[in-house]
Amino acid sequence: MRDVYVIGVGMTGIGKYLELSIKDLAQRAAVEALGDAGVAKEDLQAAWFSNGAWGYFSGQHYIRGQVALRGMGICGIPITNVENACAGGATAFHSAWMGIASGLYDCVMAIGAEKLYSEDKGKMFGAFSGAIDVERPETQMEAWRRLSAGLPLEIPPGADSGGAGKDRSAFMDVYASWGRWHMATYGSTQRQLAVIASKNHSHSALNPLAQFRKPMSVEEVLAGRLVTWPLTVPMCAPIGDGGAAAILCSKEYLSRAASPRPVKVRASALASGTDRGIAEESRDIGARLGRQVYEMGGVGPEDIDVAEVHDATAFGELHQTEALGFCPPGEGGRFAESDATRLGGRLPINPSGGLESRGHPIGASGLAQIHELVLQLRHEAGQRQVEGCRIALAENGGGNLGFEEAAMCVHILERVGGR
């Protein structure tokens, strides 16, 4: 396997772009990434395009990448369309990494773009329901409801409005049930989830590309409108539109490229979920992938200086800090309360603000993580810079089957040169 480097990143701000198309968002991200790399579009030998819902909303199926990129003159080369739920952007990045590492290509692009806003709220939230087994959705959701109902946990009245898939994504119910199980099993609390969300809103206030840029206190997060207990609105990722892209190259190409700021991809892995039991945490997809990339990269969780993890809710971040070995199982809430995951802490997590506050444009989210970590490792992240960081980790999961994500990617990136 050859060494692989990221030499350019680009990203739109995340927000509500009713006036822009998928083509517009993709072009903005691609142009910025190419400019950042100092690479002409004619130098690209292949591209991977991630998108989740263009077909659902607009009927654009089958050739999304070819359609999105043709207008800016990227054509003729292999363009692969990637659809892997919320892990699509990370899967595009992993595929691009494989293309370089295998020796097939020397300069490629991974790109994702998404438009999720719709005046039809039912249709907007219904877009997420395709990321479970649509032939047996009630079976899937009933398994989570049974798990939640059987817990020795006092759940307050009115904890569930029954609006899953109508006034909220059904995945909020998955995370709520998972969070309740964790609370009953380990004693974690709603306040600990609020600490995580407050931290992420504070981080996003320093990010000019974030969807939300207002800091929130723990008390403000707790006082937010209830989605489904224990999750309040500020603990949950919003609906967002946006695009992000990365240019990857080989060591041979790097030697003749203009970019003075490469970041090395030290490890990258993709996996699918299994039929594990909820308590079989060593078999969790994040735990399995974490072990795989640590071995591939020759590092351990103690070597990670900064991480972007998939926090579609605050509980998602809590869970991933445990699964990836940053703290022991059951300790994720207390780990967050210790301020270890804040900027200035031992291991800053989601300095971008994460999905909760930076935003979550499904097909672009995994590449938005790469954008943030490349800036961090170049030491170009401004007010949210993690001082002296050299090793970074990105984790991006998508969909749900059984008691875990249907798909997930984990990458480890490394600063090249300098202090």
C-alpha cells in the first residue's frame, strides 16, 4: 500500500440554501478544494461523489456525481456514486484513499453534497427513514422500544410525542432508547448529555462555517424543547444543506505538487454492522473499527490529539468516546464532565461543533470532518485550534440495523513536518 496524502480541502458553510442546487453546493466545495491544493481539475484522475437524498427529493438517481460535476467540467474520468447513509462522505474518502493506496491513481477527489431542507416537514424528516430496513421498519423500531420499556429507569411522563418520522428523524428515537439503556446500565445522566451539547455549541461559535454559532450553557440545553427523552433540541443535529470535498494524492504526486501543507492519511477503514446484542460492547462497530485503524496506523487511543466523531445526538458522542477507547465503557458522561473533550482539554472532540452544531448535511458530513481535521493538523483552525496537535481521528457512522450503525468509517490523519 502506498502512502496517501490530503493536499486540499473545501467546504461550504452549512445552513439553509433554498436558492442553491446540489450542483451549486458541489461546485463551491470542489473549486475551493482544488484551489487549496493548487491542482487543476484536469489533474484529477477519478472522483467519488457522496449524496443521500437527491433522488428522494428531486428524482435524480443513478448518475448523481456525473450530473453534479459535469457543469464545472469534471467529466471523462471515473466518477463513482457513493450512498452509505450518513457515512457516505467518509466512505467516499475511504474509497479515494484506496484508489491512491492501491497504486491505481495519483490524484483524486472525494466530494459530498446534500440538500435536505423542504417546506414539507413530513417529507423532510421522512428522508431519514430509508436508512433502516424499509421492509421491516416496525420490527426495527419495536426492538428499540422494547429495550427502552424494559429498563429499570424512571422516564418522565410525556417523554415521547410519537412524532418519529413526522416532526423529527426516527433516528432521534434510536439514540434516545440507546441513551436510556446507557443511563440505566451505567448511571449516566441527562445533564452529562447537556454538557456535551453545550461544549459543541461553544466550539461551533468559533467556526465561521457552522450552522449554529451561538454558545449555549448547560442550563439552556436542558431547557430546550424536548424531542424524545432524554434528548432536547440542542442535543440533536439539525437539518442542513452543504458540500465538502478533499483532494488526495500519492507521495509521488506530492513531490511535484504545489501544496506546501499536506496531511498524511495514516489509516482508513470501513465496516458494516453485525447482529450483536446491545450489551456486547466489545463487538460494537466503532470498537471493532477503532482497533483496526489503531493497528493499521501504529497508534493507540492515547495518541490521538483531536477527534471529530459522529454526534447526530449528544449521546452519539458519548458512545463513540467509549467505543473508540478514549475512556472505559460507561465513563463517557463523566469523561465529558471532566472537560477533557473541550478545547484546551486532554482530547478535544468535535472542535468544529460536530453534527449537533456545525450541522449535518448527510452526504457531506464525513468530508466536513476531514475539512476540520486537516485545518487542525495544518494549525490553521484559528480560534478553535487544538494546540500542537499531530494525530487526528475521524469517525462517521450511518444508518441503523439491529443495535448499531449499518455502516461506519474511521480514519487517522497525521501532520506532516513542523512542530
